[in-house]
Amino acid sequence: MSEYTFLRGSKDWWRQAVVYQIYPRSFADHNGDGIGDLKGIIGKVDYLASLSIDAVWLSPFYPSDLADGGYDVADYRDVDPRIGTLDEFDQLVEKLHSKGIRVFVDIVPNHSSDRHVWFQEALRSPRGSKERARYIFRDGRGEAFELPPSDLSSHFGPEGWTRVPDGQWYMHLFTKEQPDFDWSNREVHDEFLKTLKFWSDRGVDGFRIDVAHALVKQLEPLPTRSSYSLEVMKDDGTDQLFDRDEVHEIYREWRALFNQYDPPRVAVAEAWVHPHRRPAYATTDGLGQAFNFDLLTSAWESAAFQKVIDDNLAFAEQTGSSTTWVMSNHDVIRHATRLVIPAGKEGVTFDAENHWYVNHRLDGDLDLAKGLARAKAATLLMLALPGSSYLYQGEELGLPDVTDIPSEQMQDPQWFRGEGKFKSRDGCRVPLPWSASGPSFGFGPGGSHLPQPQWYSRYAVEVQDGIQGSTLELYRAALSMRRTLIQGETLSWLPSPVGTLWFEREGGWSSITNFTDQEIELPTGELLIASEDISAGKLPANSTVWLKLS
Ligand code: BGC
């Protein structure tokens, strides 16, 4: 039994797991209404198993008015009828488990949807009522309370306060349809414990915690903020809005619940905090693991990648956790496109104004062949690293981002908020192509809720399945080989030419990446897998090779 197989069966299965993110509305549509559904996913479980992944993470599938792609949850313990039913959810979990695939669901504890029963009750109840105390309601300023309670902007705002008919205002860090909970209220804690128990009892193995650093806020005096940048976020646990030390008390309570299960439920925090504050989210008495998005925001440069890798392995060591790696997700430009966006027009940057990762608009032609080469090289490098890797649906097909969705078909609030200045996140959320032709390229028997470009046919699963040299087969081969190779959780750097990175893992295998546009000499060793065709002992430009060392 390989060390990895042993690990997969243990309570530490998550430490080096590969987790595949499914954005349910865009994965597979069974009933033909143009929106992906649980039955669609059930029909693709064999496909998921063929990828040798360890878990899937389902982005929100809960009832929602879709003000923010489902991150506006109207009921945390149900399934959106457009996506399925709780029975179907149980069937999905059972089927995934039968193939050895575990399941993460997304928990969105900072805010609900304004359609949530609690918010509706709050609207019907008077100021000062217990119903309003679950959210952050305040009187406005000005003679007639006509001014917001404080000068606060929001991520998708622009305003961070919205007025209700009786004149009070409520606070929201995201869209006005996403009112923030007041976590100083015990009822909110109990409600989320109930939700976590509900899904854990249904067999869910893990949770991805949305905006995990924002729950606890200091509301006296009310926060004023026009920027959410890390530059203005304090890094000592005393910031008014983010990353306050008290937030970890919540996660300690969650951990006590997770540990009542066998194996204990796991969690990964999405926390955009100062890097040295990240380990606090990954402690064994807290959530256990925290996302690092540092590769995702890195330039395609060996030195930048090496620093990110070193820093994050060190952070993980501080807490006894393992690190996470991400190249693509539902919020950013797919890496097959992002990695060739010319310097100065970075695809994803951390926006100083908004403390938010912003997808810049893409103008002009991009060298997508190079983008694909870099994406495959980056993925192979990532899969060789200690820690767990998060893949985003469609990256195994080498899908580029869709950069030309007509404005009137956009759905993302980031697009509307930026008035076209920022690229919408819809480009990475376009439904997957399963076949080269037919309605919605096999996504389902009907249409597609976001328009699919004609060139999608070239990337379809059907076109790549079983075809040597395809991106899909590269992912399959690398993921299954990874299971036989992984040992330990450390790496050692090996000397390599400028513009390359070479590291060795326990067990005597190594990964070398060429970040340059020129081929270089390939070190000697037994070739295990390569992201490009290898000939005459050369490591091609923008490629990664795994080598067994003698
Ligand atoms: C999610 C975004 C969402 C935001 C607000 C983020 O963490 O990934 O898609 O818009 O939280 O819930």
C-alpha cells in the first residue's frame, strides 16, 4: 500500500488531498433548463472518479436569488429546487462515497440572502426587536436619519448600508442582497452549529468557509471604510471589520462539533488576511486548514513561485497543518488565460481600493497556446508540492476564460459594480463542454445559462477522452501517478538554471519547471511525466517534468 493510499483511509485524508471544485450551476444539467443540477453531477460521478481526485467541493447549491452566484443563501439547510432536492443530495453523497470521493460543501456565515426567513422577519419586525438583532441594523445620521449610519463602502456596493422602509439601515460588506449577520448574537452561533451538524449528519466530510475572517466585527463606533485593502487592514487582530482575534472562538466551537464525528469533519478557511495571520485559521483546534491564493496571484516567474512555496510550507509547519494550492476557482480568470496576460495588465490583482481580487478586462489577442502550456506546467508543479491541491472544474480540459460575454448576459455583481471596469467573473463560470456538438455542448439537453462560445467544442471532454497528449489525459495520468509517489510533506530544492525550479520529494522523485520561453537541458533521471512532448533530452519552454532520481 502506498503511503498516500494509507493516508486516504485515515483521518488525515485531507492533508495531501486533491479537491475538485464543482460550481453546480455550470457543471452538468440533467433536466435541460440551462442550469446545472445535482442529477447532472450524479451522472458524471464516473467521470470524477476517472480523475483520481479525493474530494469534490460543491459551491453553494442552496436556495438563492442569485444576487451573487449563490453566495447569497436563502436557506442553509436545503437545495435550490432548480438544482435538485435533499434526496438527490443524499444520492450524490452516497454515489461519490462509493467511489472513494469525499464531499465538501460551502458555508457562507458572514451574510445570508435578503430572502432568508430571518431577514424577512427582521424587515417585518420593529427596530430594536430580537429579529433585527440577528443582523446589523442601525439608525441613520442626519435630521431625518437620511444618511447612512457610517461612511462604509462594500465590495459589490458601492454603499455598505441599505435603508429599509421604516427608515433604519442594515450593513452589508457585499451586495445589498447579502445582509451581514451580527455574530455577537448567540442565536447566530447556534443557527450555524445546527447547519454544520445538519450537513455532517448527512455524510458531508468537509466545509469550505466563505470569508472566514469577517464574522466578528467591532461595531462601536460604527466602522467607516472606503477601502478593504490589506494596507488598511490591521494585522494585530484588532481591525474593526476583519481578522479579529475573537473570530477563532467561533471556530473552536465548530471544531468541537467536527471532532464528534468519525472521521472528524474538516474545514478550509477562505481568509484574505495578512500572510502571517493565516496560520491562526489552520490550527488543530480551529478550522484546520486555510486557503493560500499566492500562486494564483503570482507572476509566471520562478523566483515568485519559489518564495510562495517556501513561505507557505513554513506557515503550514507553524500550525501542524498542511498547505493548500489553488491555480483557478470560480472567482478568478482561468489560469490557461491568466498566465499569458501581459505584464502590467495582470489578470488577477489584489485591488487596493476594494480588498478584493479583481479580474481586469482583457483586450487584444492573447497567446492561448502559450497560456495552455503554462497552465499545464503550473498544474504539474502544483500537484508535486506537499499539501492539498484545489482544482476548478474545466481546468482539466485546459479551458481558457470566456472573455467576450455580452454585457447584457452577465450575471456577476462585480461586473455591475465596476461598471465594466473590471472583468466579470462569469468568464470562468460558463457551463462545461462535454461534447463537441449538440445542445449546449453536452452540458444538458437544453441551453446554457451563460453563453458558450463556438470554440468550446475543441475543449470538450468527448474530444479529449482517451486521446494521448490531451490536457484531460495529462491530468488523469498526473493525478493517478501522484497517488503512487507522494511520501512525506517536505521538499528540498535542487540547483537548476535561472528561470527554472527543481525540487525533490521524499522517495527520490522530483519536479522541474521551465518558466522561460526557451528550452533548456533536462537533468538526467527517469522521466515520469511531462506537460509537453519531450525530445532529445530537452526541457521545453513553459513546461514541467517529473523525474525519478537515481
Ligand atoms: C466567494 C465569492 C463571493 C463572496 C461573497 C467569496 O469568498 O468566493 O464568490 O462573491 O465570497 O460571499
